Amino acid sequence: MSDSSDILLVGVGGAASKAVRKIVASLDFTVRSVLVDTDASTGRDGGDFVLFGGDRLSGAGSGGDVVQARLAAEDSIAHMDEHLAGVRLAAIVTCLGGGTGAGAALEIVKHLELRGVASVVFATLPFRFEGEERMRNAIGVRSLIEEHSSVTFLLPMDKLAGGDRRMDEAMSSALAVLSAGVSLFWRLVETPGYISMDTARMRKLLSGARRGRFAFASAEGPGRVDSVVAELQSTSLLSAGDSPVRSIFCGILAGDDLRLAEVAQTADALREAFGRVSSFNLATVNDEKNFSGKLEVVAMLLESDDARLDNDADQTSKRGKKQQSSLSAAPLGRGRFNNVEPTVLNGEDLDVPTYVRRNINLDF
Amino acid sequence: MTNIYAALEIGSTSTVLAVGEAETGGRLKISCKAKIPSTGVKKSQIINMNAATQSIKSVVMAVEKQQAEAGDSLTIGNAFLVVSGRHVNADMYQATVQVEGAKVGDDDIDDVVEASRLFHLPKDRELLDISDLCFSLDGLSGIRNPKGMSGRILKLDTLQIHADRNRIDDARTAAEGAHLELRDPLFAAACAADAVLSESDRRSGALVIDLGGGSTGYAVYSDGMLTAANAFGVGGDHVTNDIAYAFQTTQAHAESLKLASASAVLQGDYDAVPRTNLPGITPIVQARTISRRALDTVVNLRMKEILSIVRSELEGYDMLHRLHAGAVLVGGGAYMRGICELVQRELGIPAKIGAPLYVDGLESDKSPAACAAIAGALMFAHRNYERKPAIGGFFKRFFK
């Protein structure tokens, strides 16, 4: 474990813990990570592990029961604290739909929020074939996780797996894609580059977001920028959102052959593809050893949630979080709801008049 | 002695207290009801304790005064609490027991029902209602009555409706200040469904939408059981706020416009529709007229959005196509012009305004749909506390 890092990777539940092990193994530097599960067997392969609800569930897992998992997490949430010393940003990988993945992840993001730790949640939604109950679990907890996390990236398993795969291949394929994506994200935050994305900058970027879209693409050889951009433009992972994009983050990982023109071309193409936004953020990592001849691009589209920024600003003194609250103005039209907790759904502040959010011109 | 019950609803728009009495023959009569504008409540949650307490005191005094005028000396000491707001949620829970013999007996059924009641919610949640849905036996699901069936593992699916304990405690604290003890908290939309749906509606599948001021709630009956419910923090107050913002007027004038002129659906031809008068606010902002098309557009967009949230949740539960009896609208928003037509368009099912079916005393009430939740709460009290006054139980919807 790298105690010097101020970012922590958390795997919640059995499947996500496997993905986190894969991420840790794929990186050539030490990653500060912890696995959390209600099933004791998840911790058998070593590494930092927190068992939730040992007394309640005897380490046998939640049996897919979200509520039992939440209760187990409530029982044991204090055990997380020993892994949070000095942590400012936590990336949580979880598979919604399962009991622990959904129930415990919610309690963890709530706990992180109280401690002033920014949280980025990579949450998978179950495959359609997994059935109605698991999808219901996921949908039920999704909005609560979004409410308490800094930003949540929802990644439907069907889209991660892609293609017409056999059922037994689909899960491992989807988790492999998820692991690869999070590994790239981790490299961007942990590896200094010409334009670096450190924890402080990432926290600032996430401030005011709630939900985002996440995808990555890679290519080699001549025309690699075109290939990467085309892949990002066509992936359904980036087109899934229904709220306006407020900022774009583009992370470029390449070897020493990365040219300035390629960076500019990638940035311009993403700006054009995803519309005018209030901010565009770029980070690059030059890593000849791992990316020689390759170009890997991570794209994060952060959706608008201005109301939450205001709300968080009110909480600053309690949580010890520093945010640019003085720069944020109340969204237009909140009127009688100015001083109450906003009702936010899919990143939209529903207290703002619908016609304002839909840009409808009224014929007076 | 007649059984008398009281129910209190602390809404964003109004605070209502009603008293119900058991009549001979088993029916319930609402003998007295008072409603005053709420203060200190937004989005169905108390934000100013003193103001909320004052509202409760006023409504208790109003009821006691009405009773005194009718010749009854009555002091309201306790009341059931009708709860709504975004903090209400519903989850499915499955209880499991091992069958003792070769076939399922009454004891096994009692055990699994008891197991479902022993389940504990997280500490910050308080249970409002439980609905027993169906049994399953060794993987065979959808069983209505497992008695006599062979199998080893008996399960019972329940829908548990719960709310934020802190918000309910806030209501208790506010009521204590008015010397009123609050008994069981009950979910407004589920209470309303009990009051306005017939047995036939419940069997056919019906949706009750409670269009409140601070929040919107819904309850779904399918195959005779309460199968889904939820609430979210958008309601009629948002419509008023949208109008106030669009036409730069006060909330009071916006509320009047909403009630008197606005329509939830757009009309075909506005050329023939006269403009609507809007009173002046200050010498600078003088009286003027506004376009009805603009007014209806503001309201239509907001109401469509509210209904789209309901539709989206019902689609998530795969419920929409099971609602053969359609939608029944309750709450103050049920009287908005064009709302039934809009529900029909947005949800694809017929809609009507509801009225309590099984209570007397509301015959002269001009807006019975607005009383549906509180009438349902009194029905709950009547049904559950007359025979078993000492048991603080919940509806046993499946077995009743």
C-alpha cells in the first residue's frame, strides 16, 4: 500500500473487488487500495480488506439483499476510517444490482462525504439478462449514490461487454473493460505529465458535478488520432446522458512520440463532438515504457448540477471542504425554493422552471 | 362509546386535521375537518419548527371549536400522521423460512409473515407501511396461498414503504409543541389509494397519483396488492413558482392564476382565447394582461415533467401496462384544468379525479380528492385500532 498517495481505490462487492485487483495488477506502481465486501472470501487473496457486517451476516455475503448490505455497512463503516488517513479523493468501483455493490457503496459515499473526501464512483448497471430484481436494486440506489458522491459514472454492463457475446463471457469481458478504463484514469491522476491532473485539480474539476459519462479509446500507427476520436464519437457510453454537459475532461496517454498537433487535434475533435461547454480540461501522460507508439484517450463528460454546488457551499464549514462558493450564483428561477434543498434528478435542478431548463421562449 | 380517531397532514400548502367516528354498521364518518394555510413547510418538509407548531395549534383549535359549536366537547390528544415528500421510498424485501413438514401449513405461513415483520430498516428510516405481495416455494413464485403445497423453502415478498426518521421526528416535535401526540406515520399516496380505489380497481390494476403542493406521490395496485409506491419533491408549488417567475409576479398572484386560468394541456387555437388579467404589484409593475398560451405552456411543461417522472419509474417496475383501471388523481393538483387529459396522454391510461369511497361526511366537500389521503388514514385507524387497539401494526394488505 502506498501511504503517501492521497487517492484511494475502493472495490465494493465481489465482482468489483475482482476488477480492482485487476486494476492494481495492471499498474506498474503501487496503488493505495482497499476491498470491501460482506463476503469474507473476497479478502482471502490478500491486500487491504474490510468485512462489512461480520456480526450480522457472518461473512457469508448479503445474498443480493440491498437493505441487508446497507445495514451491514452501517454496522462496520467506522472500519473504513483506518484506510482513509490523508485521503482526499476516492475512486469507488462497484457493480450495482448486487446487494453489497448497491447497498454498501451508498453508505461508503455518504461516509466519504461527511469526511470531506471527494468520491468518483464507477458503477456498472446489470446486464438485461440478470433480471428485473437486480435492475430494480440498481435503479433504486443509483440516485442516492449520485446525491452523495462527487460524480458517478454509470456504465451499463451491456454496453461495456459489447457485441453478441456468450453469457459466460459477457461478465468477465465487461469487467475487463471497466478495469482498463479505471486503470487509465488512475495513471492520469497518479502520473505527472506535461499537463498533469493531480488530486487538487481533479477535485476542482468534479466540484459541482454529480453524474458523468466515461469512455476511453486507443489506437496505434498513422491516423491514430482519427481512430480514437471516431471511436469516442461512436461509443454509446458517451451518448447515454440526458443532461447538458457542463465540462469535458480529456486525458491523453502516449509515449514520447506524442506530438503537440495530436493533442490539439484530439481536444478540438472532442469539443466539436460534445458541444459548447463551460470548461474543457486536458491532461497528458507521457509514458514511453507502457504506451510506446500508442495513443490512449480517456474522455469524461461531466453533467451540469449547479444547484448541488450551491448546496455544498452551504455545508462547507461543517465538512471542512473548500469550494469556490462565492463564485456560484443561484440558478435562475428557483424563487421560493432558493433556500431549500434542491430537488435534483439526472443532474437537473427541478426547482428551476421547466420552461427555463428547456429553453422555451414564451409568447407573451 | 363511539371510536374516534384523528389524522393530521402537514402539507406545504395547508395543514389539515380531520376527525373520524365509527358509525353503526361499520362505516366511518368524518365528523369534523379543518384546513389552514401551512407555514414553515416546504416540499412537504418542516423548515421552521415554530411556524409549523403554530399551524398545528391553529388547526387543532379550529377542529375543537367546530366540535364545540356542534355541541361536543372534544380535546384532540393524538392523531395519525399522513406523510409525503421526497424522503419517502419503497423497497422490496423477501423473508425466508424453512417449511416444517412436507407441506406448507398455517404455522409456516405465520412464520414467514412474522419474519417479514422482524426485518429492521436502517436506523435513519422509519417504516410507514408493509404490503405482502406473493409467496414463493422452492423457486416457484407468484403463489397467492401456499397452504397445502409441497416444498421446503417458503419465501414472502413484501413492499416496505419507509421515510426519513428525522423528518418524521420533526413533525412529532412540531405536534408536541401543540400538545398533540402523533401516532403511526402513514404514507399519503397509499392512504389515498385505500380511500379512493374500489376492490375492482385494485384487482384490475390502478395508479393513484397524489398531486400535492410540495411533492408528488404515487401508489400502484396490481392484482389486488399494493405493488409500488414512491414520492418525489416536485408538486403544485413548483407550478406556482414557474408562473411567478415567467410573469414576474408574486407567488400569491401566481397561485391565483394557476387556480383560475391555467390549463395543463395546450388548446388548439389560442387566437380566440382572451388574454388573462394580472394585477399590479407595485406602482412600477402595473396591472397587465398575459397570453393564455404562455401561461398554459409554463404549466403544461411542468406537469408533463412531473408525469414523466412517474412514467419513468413505472416503466422501471414494468407496471404501466398492468394498470387496466387507469389512474386516479388525488390531492389539490387533481383539480387543475386539463390534468386528466394530460395524464391520459402522458401515461397512456385513462384518468379520473378520485373521491373517498368508503367514508361519509364529505358529501358537501367541494374538493374531496384533496381529502383522500387523510380519509384513508382515518380508515386505517378505524380498521386496525377498533379491534386491536393495543397493537401498533400495519396494514396486512394481502390477508385482510
